Amino acid sequence: MYEAAPPEIKASYFIALCPTDKVIESRLKARPAERGFTSDEIIRPHIEYNGWFRRNRSKFQLFIDNTEMSEEDTAETIKAFIEMRDPA
């Protein structure tokens, strides 16, 4: 049913990025209106899903609470994680 991954893909990792619920709400509300995050009813499932990730944080290869991290810091954390597992 599914094809094998191409040989260029050496590994895959499940990385959870989970800021606080308040930050998720503010980030979603800051998106352009055409993205559709205009009401609490639409945002609530995303916050609930984030809660599931937080409750199950030990199940992920890398869990990052990026509430107060910049995009650059988040990317560097992921890069270091991958390089530690697969040094070039």
C-alpha cells in the first residue's frame, strides 16, 4: 500500500512543539482572518489537542515547550537533537 521511504531519508522523528494554551490561542487569533481562527469554538479543539501532547510528552522523541522560545531557538533545538542522533 505504501512505498518505502527514499534512500535519502535516513530517519524520521516525531517532535512535539507545545506552547502554553494561552500562547496557542494568541498565535491562532493573530493569523489572518481568512485562515478561519476567528472564534473560541474553532480554537478550542487545538488547545485540547495541545493538552493531549502535554499529557503524553514522554512518548515523543523530542518535546519542546516553545512558549518563550524564538523561532530561531526552536529551530536550533531541533537541529541539535537531529545532529546528536545522526552526525554528518
